[in-house]
Amino acid sequence: MTPEELSAAISACLADAVRAGEISVDVPTDVRVERPKNREHGDWATNIALQLGKRAGMPPRALAELLAVRLEALAGVASVDIAGPGFLNITLDAAAAGALAKAIVEAGPGYGTNGTLAGHVINMEFVSANPTGPLHIGHTRWAALGDSIARVLKASGADVTREYYINDAGNQMNVFANSVLSRLHGRDVPEGGYPGQYIADLGHEVLTAHPDVRELTDEAALPIVREAAYAAQMKDIKATLAAFGVTFDVYFSEREGLHESGAIESAVKRLREQGHVFDADGAVWLRTTDFGDDKDRVLIRANGEPTYFAADAAYYLTKKDRGFGEKVYLLGADHHGYVNRLKAIAACAGDDPETNIEILIGQLVSVNGAKLSKRAGNIIELKDLIEWLGKDAVRYSLARFPADSPLTLDPELLKKNSNENPVFYVQYAHARSRGAARNAEAAGVHRTVDGADAFDAALLDHPTENELLAHLAAYPSIVGKAAEFREPHRVARHLETIASAYHSWYDNCRIAPQGDDEVTDLNRTRLWLNDATSQVLANGLSLLGVSAPERM
């Protein structure tokens, strides 16, 4: 019996009591059940009687007593105890708890997926690094977290589109092109230009694509260099993201999608029609102070040039027009000032800033002992981190902490093959379970006999089995909460709990028989539990973009 099934059972008991005239109360469709802090208090606990007692017109403990009678009559429930003013502590019998092992194996990669966010159509924009240089440590946290958030959202039923906004318009692209062109001719980059060996490397790529570019005047060469270097840099960015296990569904070009398409002009017109645009001092403004911003924002300067804010407004409207009911922005620690202005854009566009837009701010991450990139000179490149520490170590480490907490990674710890290293600890649990399965196979232990499943849930009655099953049962709700709160670290921390419970079980319960002992249904049933654990660990690691190795 999973927590979700138990929740439904409690709701059904409440409904039965209402139909019997014992209570009069609106029955919630979702009753929260959770693990007691003290396992001696049972497998699961709920405070539903405390929540509904007043509405039902009776003391919470009396309502708990009424519910306890019905719950104890359910198949699979061994006992129900009432604690304090009305807490219900529920203990399942071994068969009801153990049946989960078979259900997990049969569900496979689908175990843990849920429909809590079904119907939500979400656009997630993250990373969005400028195409004027390589990805660096400043982008690393959002690359890992953004992708993992998208994965848990999808696992919870949401329709998610990962989007990368390419800031390929404006003067920065001319500065970038001038820097590459200067290095092509062996000149120093202009003052304020982009330094680093990567600029010279891009120059070589430009020269390969356009062998005669150095024979042109700077004026004629500049647009050619700009486009070729931009394409080469975006190729490098995409390759680095792929090496990090991050893919995007949409790469949205600011230049093409907003400036050349006329989307900015259209956005100003639409916002004016809604009554939020006004003219002052020769410029065009958006009255964002009506919606909580600290000052009104200029859309079009007096010289006729659109501002970055105009592009932000137009970009938001493109997301709205593309059918995204929810727009999630993942921004760095230096972007707190964007929160109110982006929410004001949503309000001006006719959306609800509390439901249609969400801005997540992440704190900085650093790595002890990391060296500046030899190519870029003044940054720590993401590709160097991957090569140094490995994709799995970096991604897992970034995913196991809340985004709003400053973080310093310890390379010495991440390179240790010991239980001190969280990613090794979880991956080793998976590898150990697969090794156990191989050993069981060699000893003649199979999950089936003569084509029929060999599984007796009631045999899983060892205390460590009860503990492990309870943590496996909680996994789907953990995924749901991770999606609801955009906190994939909940998954990482729960995987560590599962790994700990698995190692304890492995040390206490044999899967393969000893010596010449006969293979029994206990061996076969434990193999189901072993494989169920493998599946949950693999499913959870996948949500974090981390591999589940078969051997270590």
C-alpha cells in the first residue's frame, strides 16, 4: 500500500462516515500522510482528525476514534493507534507493505511519476548565457537545477518546454565581432573588448569558413565575422550543455524573434491598447508602478531605440502567444531587481503575476581550488569543471541544495570513492543492487518460476525491509513535492535515505542462499525488493540528470 493509496483509503473512510450520518463535513480528496519521526509509532501518520474536528463539530480525538475503527477494518492495515489530541498512527501488515516491491518493478521507469501538475503548460527559461563567450561556473548552477526542475515537473504531469534566450542583439555583438576581427589580424582586442584565447580560436574558425575574410576592409568583414563567430560560439555552448546532460526544446533568438520580426513594435502597440503605455519626455513608457514596480520603465528611448526592457516585454508576450500559461524564469543572484519589473510586465499583459509568471533567483556557486580557464583567461569554464570533476558529481552536488543557498563545492570530497561523497553513496547503492541481482542470478534465484511470478509479500517482514519499503513508498510524493516547490534537492536527499536503508537491508537480509541451501520463495521475493530499489534509485538519479551505473 503506497502513501497515495492510504490517503485515498482515509478519504473513503471519511466518506463512509458521512454517508452513515456519523459526521457532516466536506471530505478532502487528498489526505496528507507522512512518516512518523519515531518509527515505533507506526508506518504512516495523519493529522486529518485535527484538521476536520472543528468543522465536523466534534473533538478531534473523537473523530480519530471514529476513523480508527474503519481503518482497522481495511485489508492491509495491521493496527491504528491514536496519539495526543487526535493523531492517527497507522501500521500496515507485512503483505500490504511488501506488495509495493512487485508494483515498483512492474511500473519500471514510470514509478514515481504522478499527475499532480497535469494540465499545466510551462515555459522554463534558464541559462540563456550571452553568445559572446563560453559557458562558465556562473551558468553551471542553473544548467543543473533548471534541467532537474524541468524533469520533476514533467514527471508530475506538466507539459514543459525548456527555452534558451539568445541575447544576440545590441552593441555587445559588435564588440564581440570586433574582438574576433582584431585577433584575426593579429591586433589586440579593442578597449572593452572580449579577452581570452577563445577569441583567437573563434577567429580560426571564421577563417576556415571564410578564407578570404582578412582581405576585406574591416567594415565589410565585420558582419561576416559577427555571424560566423556567433554561430561557432553557439555551437560550443550547445556542445557544452550536451556534455552536461542539458538539452533545450527552443533556442529563441532576440534578434530574429523580437527585433527583425517586429515583435517589439507589436508589443508596445498591444500594451498601449490595454492602457498601460504613455508618452513623456519624447520617450515611450510602460506604467509598471501600477503593479508594484518601483518606477515606470522606458520602452522606446527618445532617439527611437527600444530598451532592453522593451525586449523583455515583447519576449513575455511571445511566450503568452505561444500558449504558455506559466512562465518560469531562472535568474542569477544579481537579478533581484528584475522580479518586480517582470511581474509588472505580466500584469500589464493581462496575466496574473501570482500564477502566470514565476521568477526563481539562485545564489552563487564556487569551487575550491578551481583554476581560471586557459582559453578564456578570466573565468572558470563549465567544460573544465566537467572534465575535472565529472558530469555526475557536479550535477548531483548542485541539485542536492536549495537554489537560494550559497554553495561552495569541495573537489576533494567529490572525487572520493567513499560514503562521505553523496553522489558516490547513491550511485554505489544502485551498483551494489545490480551486483546483488547478478549474484542472485548466478545462484539460481529468479523472480519467476516456470513463467509465473514468484513473490510472497508477507515474507518481507524483517525490520530493515519494512524501513526500506516505507522509503520506496514515499518516493512518488517526494517527486510531487519537488515539482510543486521547484526543489529537486528533495529527490537527492531522499535517494540518500533510500541508499542508507538499502545498505542496512543488504547487510541483514540475504538474497542468494548460502552454500548449497535451497532457493526459496524468500530468496525470490527479496530479489523483487532488491530490483525495486534499483529501479527507484535509477528513476531518481535520472530526474537529477545523473547516471545509474551497473558497476563501480
